[in-house]
Amino acid sequence: MSSSLETISALLGADAASLLEHQCQTIPSTMLHHPGPDHIDQVWKDSNRNNKVLVNLNRILNHGRLGGTGYVSILPVDQGIEHSGAASFAPNPIYFDPENIVKLGIEAGCNAVASTFGVLASVSRKYAHKIPFVVKINHNELMTYPNKYDQVMFGSVEEAWNMGAAAVGATIYFGSEESNNQLVEIAEAFEYAHELGMATILWCYLRNSGFKKDGTDYHAAADLTGQANHIGVTIQADIIKQKLPTNNGGFTAINFGKTHKNVYEKLSSDHPIDLCRYQLANCYMGRVGLINSGGASGGASDKADAVRTAVINKRAGGMGLILGRKAFQKPMNEGIEIINAVQDVYLNEGVTIA
């Protein structure tokens, strides 16, 4: 049973009316491909994705509490590399054991669990048939000093396929010095993953110290992240993972690249749902699902923050949330409660596409 609209409103607090009643006047919902039970038939059936890819997309979309809705709730626990094992698991050491990561995904009713080669391989025979695996094939490791914005392949696409993965995930740091190499590398990896029959999920993140200008950080600007998304779908990602936009105007403030005044005057506004919708527009108007990340754990406000992100993503037309640290850095029962609260947003028919 999902949470009532009143419960969701209470978690949103003072922002409830603004987030639940907003109607987009920028890019109308009629232009979007909406998530739904027929997503594969409506979007992918006539694409170049082969039957095996469609089967694995179907596995993900039809698993867990959100199965059959067209929405996804994915548990990502790859931070042991990206953020270090200590920073990730010291708050709750049970997750140093990979089995507990997979158990959390199963108990919380997630569509899939995304993690490293090591984590998923260590328990693949026991769990690969019980919850779809998304194997994260590259990472930015933090042992290089000074650290740099790069992604290193930690294994092969074929290795992910051999362990029964439904999908592979990868990160490209758009804007970094190594981004061109990452782009070629992941485009080739995604091509091979599709050939073998796995779906593909791209973490479309920005990394460049120049994206901070006059005290404002544009790493999550709608225009910059939107273009990262657009490049991501170009290399045939089936799902795009992106941070929720926090501002706009990165191209104009930093004064690089090319943009258009309509992006800021007509196709977006300051409202968080409109900013997220511009991200979605760059995912071929929702043909490729947009999932936003849950972000770091903030403590007592984590549940409310996660629900807020889910409401923005759903009302913008997104496909779901990929939430990790807010869940696994707490006792398992609390983590499950937070993930279920996010899922309840997507199950609640009163939370509509704006």
C-alpha cells in the first residue's frame, strides 16, 4: 500500500503546493513520451535494440514494487570506489559485506541493484536471478594523488554478461580533460553490451573547475546537464542518470559552447520541475528515461529530501530515482523506509506529470 497524497504533502512541507500543483508552461507534457506499462512497446520496439536488450529492459521495468508502472527505483552502491570504502560504509559497516547491499535492494522492492564488479560477482550465483543486476563498469578511484577527474574501466562488458547482469552502467565526466576518451570508450562498451543483450545506463556527470564562476556552481545547471544528457542518449544509453538541476545559465555565465535564448526565456524557468523537464527534453523528450540521483545523506531530512526529488522527477516526466547513500548509510529498516517512501511517490496517482 502506497503513501497517501497527504503523507507526501506533509513531507514536502512548505513546498507542497508549489511542487504538487505546478503546471509546466515551458515544454508541455503533450510533447513528452510518458513512462508507463507499455514503455518498451511505445519506445523501443521499433528501435535497433535487439530482442535480448528488450527482455532485459523488461526485467528491470517489471521487477519490485514499481514493476509494471514504467517507473524505476534503483539502489546504487558503487560509492566504495568513487567516494572510498571508508566514507561510504563507515556510517553503517554492515554494507562492507556485499550480500547486505543486495539484500537491501530486495527487501526494499527495488527494480535493480547497481554496484561494482566485485560486489555483484561475489554473490551473483545466489542473487542474479532474484533481482536485476546493473554492473558499474568504470569508476573514478581516489587513490591517485593529486586526484583527477577520470574514469577507469574496472572490468569487461563480457564479464558483466557472464554474471547474469541485466544492464551495465558507466560514468562520463563531461567537461573534464579525459571526457573525449571516456566518450569513445563507453560508446564502444555500450555497443558491445547491446550486442550481448544488456541494457545500458549512463551517469552523465559534469566535472570541470571552470564550471564554477563568480561564486556560483554550475555543475548541476539545467542547460549544461541537459547537453550532457543529449550526448548520453547519442551514444545509445537506454536510461540516463543525472543530478537534479539546481540552477540554469551555465553556458552564458561561463561564456562557452553554444546555446539559445529560448532555453532560458521559453523552455525553462526557475521552478525545479521546469528545470528538470529541460533535462528530460534532452533525453529525446522522454524516449530515454531520466532518473535523478538521490544525493548524499543529510541526516534527519533524508526522507523528506528524497521524496522531494522524486516528486520533481515524476512531475517533470522522469522515469524514477536512483538512491543509495540516503538508504545504506542508515540501519537497514530505516533505509527500506526511505526507499519505499520514494517508490510511493511513483505509485501515487495523485502525483501527476505537470
